[in-house]
Amino acid sequence: MGNNKPLNRLKSLRSCVSEDGQFIVGIHRPAFNIELLRQNRYIEPLGMLPDGSEVKNGINFPDRCVNEPNADIIYEIYNPFSFRGTTYINSAWADQKAGRAELIKLPSPPPCSLNQMFTNFMSDSSCFSNFLSKLPYPLKIALAQSTTDKDDLIALLPFCCTILYDDAKNPSGLLFKMGKNGEPTAEIHDHTLFDIIGNNPYLPDSYKRAMVLKPGIQGKSEITGEWLEDDKIEAKSHVFEYLRRNSYIPWGHFAANTADDTVRYSINDLKMADMFGMRHLYYQRTYLRLAEQLNISFKTSSKTIPVDELESLRCSIIKELDSSRADNLQFNGSLWGWNFGFDCSQSGYRLHASHQQIHQQYAMVPKRVLCSTAKNIADEPTQEESIQSYACGDMVADFIQYYKDMTGKDFFDNYINAIRSNRRTDGKKREPSSLIVYEDSNVILFVPKAQTSQWELQLMALKSCGNILEADSKMRASLDRAIFTALKILERLGVKMVTAIEFSKRFDSKDRDQRLLYSFVPKLPESPGAFSEAQLRWINGHYPEDFADACKMKLTQNIPS
């Protein structure tokens, strides 16, 4: 990478964003000699060509040392944020797609119906249930995941639960039993099969509601918020906010689910109003909890806070924080994420963390957490007895401070400059060079130069806005629209599972450089995550500029509201 001053600093920063606001790309041009360290050659036939000539494995047993003068070029790109590792692009794979964005897509799954195939061979369709009972369990799972036939799914239900029906023979609920604590519990005798069937979009909506969507069917989580829009032209949008008291996230979290009367099992079904509703509940809950910590009294004219009143509350919170009351915050950070999509292999391995329906999760993050070395674990921690509680945005804060110390420059200004002035990774001037997919006056949706997933997208505030408290109503609307757009684009490319996360600044931080940042990380069929990814080495088979071009091609298809 050279020995000049900016690049020497880059070695310490481990960021592809130079202090001059340009992307730095490492280029490996491998050439090597390899000595042979074996004694024998084990030459055997491998098969035959159509003309009858034999194919042997002689190439695998060279009789002299191996000389490779010109192996595939590999591009090494530090992630802009050093804590996210490094991306490697194999030129041999990427060159096949260079300038051919139409090749970047996933095929739609083929139609699958075991019931139809069975009836083609058997005149008595009533035997189908008996046939399923004899089917090996891994094949039951594979069928539940892969079928596009509702009759397959309904026929599989007796193997995991008992469905109750009303007088009109519509599913009305599940058979319950009394649990160990004397409380009724849904009698599900195969949770894996139940989850797979309940997540299959081809299951009729009436069954989805009875099994997994009706409030209370999945447990005692209280509904603590609601957003409802009834459009007389289109189907209404309706979102519930569920409280998860005993959460894997300390101090609990919330889940904003599209409600049982607005079934959304794909991004294609999702409306902009749904996205607005889920995000509104996130903003609303966060602002209210901040106001409570600051003893700000707030009265609303309705149960769901209108946008203008929410904006007024946000301004009041900022005013209080600016008046040196930031020390009053016990919870000074936010957490937001979205697991979209579900899959499970026939071996029983779940391939994504999501449950059915479209939902987003959010929580408040405490400022500090008590250390186990404290004398009394029940006491409030002192500064000496506590550590800062983790939030992923803290790693961004730490890095940009280090970047500032090393270069004297604000990282995010440089990052935006690098995105806008990007030069194509492979240097081909006739092929697409932009990383930007979509932008407005507030936000930019782009392909990161160093993707941590082959199809990662990122969303970033263009203004000095580091968290949702600093986001005014116009910024919030831009964020909602861009998140909606990102997911629509990815689904149009064939993506079935996406993890989205927010990197945000602490609410009491005075840093004006840190920008609100979102990462959308798809799960792809041939990228399971293995030893490379465990080392934060991300392997890509395309150039980021070609993926940006593929996204823009899908963006030209109108994104519905």
C-alpha cells in the first residue's frame, strides 16, 4: 500500500477511509513456487468422456515443483470501521459479473407440492395422512419448509399440535393443557415443526392467526402500544407493541409486530404505513422513557402520540439534556434491530433468528452495569464498581475518536466524501463506479466499499444526527422511507432473510461527528458463515459497484407506498 504518510497512518487505523476522504484498496497479485513434499503419484481413472476416452487424475500429482506466475487477483479492503474486519474480493468471481448487474440475483424457489404428486400416483387421496405418518422426520421438516401447497401444511399440522375449529370449520385456536404452574399452555408436541409450518407464507391466514398471530397465543407478553391506520382505499395498517419482560436483552425489550389483522409474511406485502407504524412505536417508547428519566411531564391527546406532539416532546428532552441534566440518565442508549425471514434445514438447524410476521425489536441500554467485584450486588453501582454497558454504537464512537486523534479529521465527513468520490474497485472506467443506491436531503442508502455480507447495504444520516433523539420529524420520515426502500430492493433481488441493525450514539454524548448508521445484512444460500467470517474476514464474489448497480435496477421499479 506504499510508504507515504497517509497510508502509514492507515496501517494503524485499519480503515479503508483515508484522512483525505478517499477509499484505499489493497491489491494482492499472487505468484509463487511450491516444492513437492511427497514421494508417490497415485494415478487413477476418474471416469470417461462421452467418446469413451478415460479421464485420469494426473494433474493432481505433478512430477515437479508447482510454479504459479499469475494467480487470481484478490482485493483486500479494510472495513471503514476497524472493528468490523476486512473484506476480500476474488477477481475471478467478480469479473464474471462486472458491468452485468442483471446476474446479481437469487432465483425464486420452485413450486413444491407433495400432495399433488401423491394424488397423481394414488387414486385414494385419503391415504395421504397415513403416508405422511410414515415419512421420516427430516423429510417432514423439509416438506414443511419447502412446500408451496397449503394442503401439505394443513396435513402436517396433526404431527405438531391440535387445531380447534368453529362451527363453520374455520380454525379458531389451539388445544391447551394445564402447565406445571397451573396456567394453561398451548399443547405443542413438536415445536420445530410447529415453527416451520407457522412461518411458511403459504399457510392460509386463518391458520396463521390461530397458531401464532392472535394476541396471547404465544404467551403472556403484554401489548403496551398500538398504531392503527385505516385507509378506506387499501387494507389498514395495524401494529402492536409487545413488552418482553424476561428478555435476553437486560432490562427487557419491546417488539413492534404487524398485528394479526394485517398479515405480513413478506416485504412485498409490507406497506410504507406499516413501516411508519413500527418505527413510530420505537420513537414514541424511547422518547417517553427518556422523558420519564428527566422528570419531564407530558400529556398527550390520544393513546398513540401524534407526530407533532412527539416532535414537541423530543425538543423538550433535548432542551433538558442541554441544561446539564444528562447525568440523570440511567438508560442513555438505544438498541434497534430487525430479523426478517425464517428458514430451517431438514437437519433441524435454524437458519435465522426470526419468528413469523414482520416485527422490529428495540430497547433502552443502561449507562453502566454493576461489576461482580462490588461488595453488595443489590446496591447501586459506584463509578469504581461498574463498567459501561455494551451498545454496538459505542464501537463506532471509540473508532471515530481514534480516527480524529490520528488524522485530525472527522471520520464521517471523510466517509461521505469517499462514498461520493468512489473509484471502481477493479479500475475499469467503463463500468459502473457509484456506490450510492438512493438518497434524499437527509439520508443516503449505499453499498459499503467493504461489505460484511455479499449483499450488505448501509443507511447513514447525511446531517449531524447520531441517534433517534437528534432526528427531527423530517429525518425520521427519511429514515423510515429508506429502511423500507432497502428491504424492498433486497427482496426484489431474491433475498429471503435479512438482519438489520442500528449503530447509534449515546443520548448524552456531545460528539457531533457520529452519524446514525444502519446495516442491512442478508443471508445468502452459499454464504453460511464459517472460519473466515469468524475471523471477520468477509469473502465477496462481486465488486461493490456492480451490486450497487443491481440495486438501482430494482429501485427503478417503483417502490410502492
